[in-house]
Amino acid sequence: MEQYKQEFIDFMVESNVLKFGDFTLKSGRKSPFFMNAGAYVTGTQLRKLGEYYAKAIHDNFGLDFDVLFGPAYKGIPLSVATTMAISELYGKDIRYCSNRKEVKDHGDTGILLGSPIKDGDRVMIIEDVTTSGKSIEETFPILKAQGSVEVKGLIVSLNRMERGKGTKCALDEIKDLYGFPTAAIVTMADVTEYLYNKERGGKVVIDDTLKAAIDAYYAEYGAQE
């Protein structure tokens, strides 16, 4: 596993973004882990987060695109932090864009904020985590309504690797439905492999009991290839 992926897993745990315990998800599933990207709240955290995303985008997709689009609301700081990191790490200027939940009819009007999207633009979509694909379902038509736009891919921070609407994980369902590639900085398999029976901050994050709970969760809800 690449060094930045290992660092990112530690970063999620240290930032209290990735938690382990007993959680009830929006889907109603009882999960032994939960991720909340809203817990990244400081300038230092956002700077580091942008760097991890930038490295993952570079590794998975390259930088041959024009706009980084972050669906509202959590995608807004993600797109800003990551475009800054891409500029800093790779010397390439990428424009950022996001959508509004409601169309603004005065001042800076329209459904988009940040850079306009125009004919011929190549767009990368950035999100925190995707479990159902709902945000893509809402924002993909917005992107296509801007003209002849090519979506180059979707990057998320964590692939939960559980079934979406069917038997595949949400990222694979999105790839099949919309025809663009998807990737994550790390997968839950990466997280489990890296943290299992290893001390972090003086304690073992994933011990045998938690590992058994994670295994049981995936036996019931895990995506099928």
C-alpha cells in the first residue's frame, strides 16, 4: 500500500472522521464503522485532505482535466482544498466548481458557484463517500446541461465496499450507469488490513472483536464483484 494511503488512514482516525463502534446508517443498516467528512474542520486538516485527494486523483486519473466539481454541500470545501493542493504539488491550475441546492436569481445568478463550466470542459467529480449514488443522480444532469462536457471520473475518500442499490458497490454502479471511471483514496479493505491488531496512539484500533464485527457486516452487506 502506498505511503500516502497509510498516512490517510491514520489521518481519518486521528481527525475523528472514521469511527468504530455501533452506528445506524441512513439506509437502516447497523454498521461497525462510520465516516463523517464534516469532522474535518481546521485549516491544517483541510490542507492535508486536499493533498491526499490530489495524490489519489493524480495516481488514478492523471491531471488531464479542467474543472474539479464538488457537489453541494460537502463537496464544496473538498473541491477548493484539492484544487489548491494540485496547484501546490503538481503546478497545474484546475478550476473549481460546485452547485447550489437552490438556483440563485440575483447577483451571481444560476445553479453553479465557482468557475463556470463551458463547452469542451473535462470535469472530475469529487465527493467524500458514496453509498447510494444519489448526489451523482442529482448533479450529473446539471453538468450535462452546461454544454458538451466530458466527465473524466469520480474520486471519493473511502470506498465502503458494500452493496448499493443492487449487488455491486455504489462506485461500480455509478461507473456502469454513467460510463465514467470511479476511484477512492482507500477502500475499507485497506483500512482493515492496515489497522488490524496494530497500535495507533497507544491502543489497537481494530482488535479481534471489531474485526469479527466488520467481517460479519460484509458477510451480510458486502458488494459482490
